[in-house]
Amino acid sequence: MRILVTGGAGFIGSNFVYYELKNHPDDKIVCLDALTYAGNLHTLESAMQNDNFKFVKGDIADREAVYNLFEQEKIDIVVNFAAESHVDRSVENPEIFLKTNIIGTSVLLDACRKYGIRRYHQVSTDEVYGDLPLDRTDLFFTETTPIHTSSPYSSSKAAADLLVQAYHRTYGLPITISRCSNNYGPYHFPEKLIPLMISRALADESLPVYGKGENVRDWLYVEDHCSAIDLIIRKGKDGEVYNIGGHNERTNLEVVKTILKVLQKPESLITYVTDRPGHDLRYAIDPTKIHNELGWLPTTKFDDGIKKTIKWYLDNKPWWEEILKGDYQNYYEKMYGNR
Ligand code: NAD
Ligand code: TDX
């Protein structure tokens, strides 16, 4: 099998590349990534040693480059991770989210139609369902929950999902979509909550918690997301949407306090800052469908996964310290300076 992994130099895509190379050593993985601020070739250094892995730098919205790649590589399966993925950046500047997440997806879909494909898989998010109230812990997102987005990011992801479904219905393109809850684990870019808090706590810097810190996210260890996508692309039913999550709901404050406890840092580092505009209250996934149809179950509970993740950040300081040195300082000042 020849698998095109777009966005494979980012957080989840790179973990997926390693998951596939380990679990399906006979498959060939081609990674297409534009290496935006979120893409990092250091992450793929060990994959580069593997003859079954090839990296190609390119933009999924560049039609000519994408068509050339499909012509050369004879792709069987596309797994599209490539995206602008940070909600706060989408609030600052929505346009690039529309270009990559919507136009980029449409170019990939056109390439699949033109060159033929066994399966196109869209990596989507639970954020397309909007949010759930904090006081209704009995409610969960299912695959039939209506799309109801909040941010430019989630709206662009929802638009992409609708396009993918349209290409299935109109052109008969074989597709699947997965909608996962918040991931955490190795290679997570330090603008996102968990790696941001770990890196700042280690430097004894203030930890910016939005609002009262009571928003709830449903955290999934990244390897469990990879195992779910792997099952879907090989055994999932054509045309279907699968929700992925492991019932690991935590308030943001709980997450930050857990990190402080593991690192033995004081809670006085917590600083409450102005809330994110349009901040979704609670995400919670019902993963019954993927469990019943494909037998998927997550293996890592949050209390273990967060310790593994903190250990990874302690053992791999050069990886994230390099990121913090670059443009990141300007980003942090811009986003948090007057908050
Ligand atoms: P990320 O921001 O860490 O990585 C995105 C990758 O895509 C980077 O390597 C970047 O260089 C690349 N990229 C961006 N624009 C591109 C373009 N135009 N052409 C080619 N490559 C491009 O993101 P992530 O957290 O790994 O998320 C991956 C996917 O999973 C996204 O589609 C996201 O919406 C989805 N998702 C993420 C989470 C999460 O918690 N992080 C949860 C559910 C779904
Ligand atoms: O400094 C911060 N302080 C804070 O309180 C940051 C960066 C975040 N937060 C809060 C906002 C959210 O409630 O923490 C929560 C998690 O924030 P993010 O890490 O930015 O993730 P989120 O907005 O939940 O979106 C993530 O999960 C769904 C990914 O970034 C998306 O790509 C994915 O689709």
C-alpha cells in the first residue's frame, strides 16, 4: 500500500508516520508538508532513515505540485492531516485557514478523482460540532450531532468535511472522515495548552489560563488517535464518519494543576487572562460507533499519558527549545502581551 500523509511534519501527522512505519513495515509512506511554522523536519529525522519513507515539501493547495506528486507516486490512500490547526491564530487571521483547510482539501480531492484512489481519509475534529454546556455532563457528541461551529478554524474544518462528503455523494469518491477530541503527546507544538504549560512551568514562567479555566476538553493520547485512523483507513466503511475519543474529560485548570504537581512547581504560577473570544465550553466524544464497528479502544488513560508526555518534554528539550527561540517569542508577545 502507498499512503500519502499530508501534514506529516506536524504533531499528529508525524506520530502517524511513526505508527505506520512500525505497524505496517511493508507500506510506503509519502509525506507532503509545506513546513509552515508548525511543521518541523527534525521531528521526521528517524523516519528519513527508513527506505519506505519519503518526504516532499509542498503545499496541498498547490494544484500543479499535488497533481505531479500523484502522477509520480501512484498513491492508494490519502490521510489528510495538513491544516492550520490553532484556534487562537484563526481568531487573529482567518484567511490562511480558508486557503489551507478548505481549498487545500478540495485540491487533494480533485487529485484523487483525477488519478484514482482506494480511500481518501479526512482528519477532522470534534470542534465541528460546536460545544456542549458545562452543566450537562450527560451529553456527548455523536456522528449525527449537527455541525455548529464557533471559530474560523472549526468553520474551515467543517467546510472541508462537507466538501469531502459532497465528493463522495456526487462523484462516488471513496472517503472516510474521523472527528477526534483534543490530542496530547510527543511533538505537540508549544503554542497549544499542554506543551505551553509544561515549557513555561519548567522555566518558572506564568501560566496563562483563559477565563476561569473551567472549560472542558476530552484529552486523547496521540498514539490512540493514530491507531483509530489506521483502523479506519483499512477497515472503515466507505462514506462514513467516525468519532474518536476516550472519555478523558478535564477542565483546563485540572490539566494545568496536574502538570504543576508532576513537575513539583507552585500553583502560584497560574495567571488568569482574558478569555478566548467565542471560547467553546465543553467537548466530549461518544466513541461507541468506532468501538462497535471496528473494535477500537484507547489504551492510555489521561493520568498515565500526561506523565509520559511530561517525561517526553523533559527528555527532548532541544526539540522544543529550538522552537521557542525563533518567531515564537514574537507570537507569544503578540497573543499574550496585553491580555
Ligand atoms: P499541526 O499544526 O501540529 O500540524 C499541521 C501540519 O500541516 C504542519 O506540519 C504544517 O507544516 C502542515 N501544513 C500546514 N499547512 C499546509 C499546507 N498548506 N500544505 C501542506 N502542509 C501544510 O496540527 P496537528 O495538531 O498535528 O493537527 C493535524 C490535523 O488533525 C489537523 O487537520 C487538525 O485539524 C486535526 N485535529 C487536531 C487535533 C489536536 O488536538 N491537535 C484534534 C483533532 C483533530
Ligand atoms: O494559553 C492557553 N490558555 C488556555 O487556557 C491556551 C493556548 C489554551 N487555553 C485553553 C483553551 C482551550 O479551552 O485550553 C484549552 C485547549 O486549548 P488549545 O490547546 O488551543 O486547543 P483547542 O482550542 O481545544 O483545540 C485543539 O483541539 C481540537 C486543537 O488545537 C485543534 O486543532 C483540534 O481540532
